[in-house]
Amino acid sequence: MTVDLAAPGICLALPTNRACAPAIAEVGAEAAWAAREFGVQVHLLILDSADAATRTEHEKAVADLPAVPGVLVHHLDEEQQRAFLRSAIDRALAATPALSAAAGADRLLDLMLPDTVSYGACTNRAFLFAAALGCSSLHRRDSDSTYQELDGEPVFPIHHELRSIGRRAADAAPGVTHHTLDPAHAGKPVALVGSSFIGELSVDLGEVRALDPAVYEEVVGLWAATGSTVEQRRELVADSFVGNGTDPFTHDRAVLDLPDIWRIDMCNIALDRELYERVPLPPATDTIGSDYFLHHLVLNAGLPGVTHNRNIVNHYTPERRTDAGFLAYQLRFTKFLLSMLYLHPVYAALESAGEALLDEHHHVRPGAVAGFARRAAGEDRAENHRRLAVLDRAYRGLGGRYADFADHLLPRRERLLDEAQADIEAFALLVDAWGPLVAAARTVPPTPSDTTLLAPRPTHIPAPTSTPGRTAAAGRPTHPTTGRSAAHA
């Protein structure tokens, strides 16, 4: 199929801080499949925060990717990311005096590239690189995931993502298997397409559940909103961190409606540029779940989404099973619980605002989001003190390394409470800065020439055993008609 080089490309992003050469190969295969089947230019963006030795392994994995017309690979270490960000931040501050007064360059750089783990920040960096590359959508994958297979072929989520993302819902309807969207939303763009995972829990709490199901229910229930009933907490626990179970993929199901955000994970998602170029993710550090904010924004603003069933396979990496990995992950889970004191009021405000979150062009209003976050920063900390007390009691009851973690947490309580509040304040600041940052990013070369591998660009790509698709208006690829297995039908 011919790749339309004049149309906006897409960004297939893989952020990582661990060894993941197999994941690079698999995501590279998905990029090649998308270019071949949909005739779209794919920017494969690997944001690499791993150590030097691991980055060398990744460089080899990138070099081993077959050259595919229409696929451009950008493999960037943190120094290269920092140089791009510094340039974008400096330009944004120079162009926006009010932003310069509110936040200095070092502060913004720290929010975008902190010196510790931030699930929101790594995705925000991908958003800015996607803007710099002129992409129409961002498709995120994780380095601890693999694809399912059907009849020996990988089940790529991008199949459903490219059928729908960014299109008017009315135009996306023919590309799904089920259409239950209220006709009132038919003129809005599909802002989010996603699915979940099968396999291990997305958080490292499986051992807790095995040791004591009652403790698991109590601990996981701590992320419920203040004032939740016992039944609401139980329902939350039942839906939390389990993905879509363990059943393997057998056939396609894709539902066009408001998105089912409980069945969409950040390892398996596509977002429209009109969304992520207006509102970023919370840049909270050492906090799981900080990258799910846009799920709530899309749902409560009444923007259409597609929820499909091409679940990926989640697995735990060896590092997460070490003592150090256990300690780090439990700390991130604790901060997740504390973040809910501030995020739940924001979610409630989004729900109350509803479609008032959108302007006349169906674009989200960043100012409203920033205001909600700023207001939430004043929440009473009493509920978070309670969360820490319950977690301490529950983990001491489990004994072993859980009791050790409770000891580790005790002298850090006040600092963690302060950090949770600072994180929501930082989010409000970043939302205010986001528009200028995105505008500046579009003017910055995203990658040095020697870090971009550009495959040959013939005017025609030989089609495989499928009928060529078409390219829609504004560079949106239409779905192909294939003669492959049900995984690609």
C-alpha cells in the first residue's frame, strides 16, 4: 500500500527504564504492520531511561529492526530528551511572559523529566515529541507487555486504533463491531481507543491477595473516594488491577460509545492529538496510576471512544520480584493511595462539569482542568492519615517483608503527605504551561539527525495478502479489507 507522506503520521511510543529488547522488536513489528496495512507513516518513538549497558542492548535491537518503508525509528536517551525539552521550554517561556513569571525553566524541566519514576511525565514527553513530529495521534505500549497471537499471527491493537482514532464518531461507526453511542455525540471526534491486558495483575498485590483476601480487599479499597459505601468499595476492588482476566483472544469486538475506562489500560491505548495537545497527564513521581487522568477527562466530557478486546499480555519483569523492586513498587502504590485524596475531587468536578468541559469545536478546556486541580490541593489531609494508618496495620498483620515495608514507611509519612499535595499543585501548573509547551515543541527539531533511522521511502509499498485500504481526509487512514485471520479481519 502507498504511504501518504504528505499526511500527518502517527506516533507509536514505547517509554522504558528497563531491559526490553524483545518488546522493541515486537512493537517494531506492529509499526511495520500499521504502515503496510494502513498506508500511514509511523514514528516509532523509544524513550529510553535505562542505564548505559541496557541502552546499548536497545541500540542493537533497534539496529536489528528490518527497514520498512513508512516507518521512522527515534531512539532517544535521557540526555537527548533533555536537550529537546530544554529547547521547547526556553521557547515557551520566551513566548509567554505570564508562564515565565509562574514557573522557571528548571521547574518545568523537572516536571517533564524528573530524576525518579513518573508514569505521567514519561507519557507527557511522548506527547511533546509527537507534537514535534507532526503526528495526529499517539499510541502507547509498555515494555513489560507482549502481544497475543491467533493462528500464529500477532494480535495488534493498532488495528482498531487506526480505524477510529480522531475520526468523527459517525465516520468511525463502520469500523467497529458494535455501535451504542448516543447520536448526540455523533459529530464529536473519537478521542480515545483502547483495550486492556490479560495475565498478571497490573500492580504487585497478587501475593497480598493470596496471603489474605480480606487484607487485599481492605488495602485496595483504600483508593476509593472519601465517603464511599462498603458496597462501592467492594465493587471497586473487584474491578481494580485485573484487566480483562485470562481468556485469550478469539475474535474481534470493538464498541463505539463513551469509553469503558475500567477496561482500558495505558499499555494499550491510542489518544487523539486534539486531546493530549491540550491537557497533559499529572507528572506525579513514584506514583502508579498517575497516567490515567485523560481516561476520566474523555469520559466526563462526553467524548466518544472505542473499547476493543485486543488485550495485550502483562507480565512482571525480574526486577519487580527483587527486594528492591518490591520496596519501590509498594512505595509507588502507597503514593497512589494518597493521590486519591486530590484526584477524586477533580474527577467529581469533571463529572459535574460534563460537556461544559468542551468548547464549540469539541475541544477540552484546559483552564477548567487546571482550576479543578488547584482547588483540590486544599483538601483536608485527615483521610490520607487514615489511609496510612490502615495500610500500616494491614501490612504489619501480614508480617514478613510487608511488616518491613511498614517500618520503612513510618518515618516517611509526613514527606509522602507533602509530596501528594505538591503533585496535584504541580499538575495544575503543568496544565497552565501545556499550551505554550506544545506550541514551542512544534518548532523544535525532535531528534538529532544521527538518532533517526529513516527507512527507504518508495512511492509504493508492496501490499501483502490484503486489499489496499484508502487514506481519508486530513490524513486519517481508513481501515483496510484483509484476507487474513480473524486477528486482522
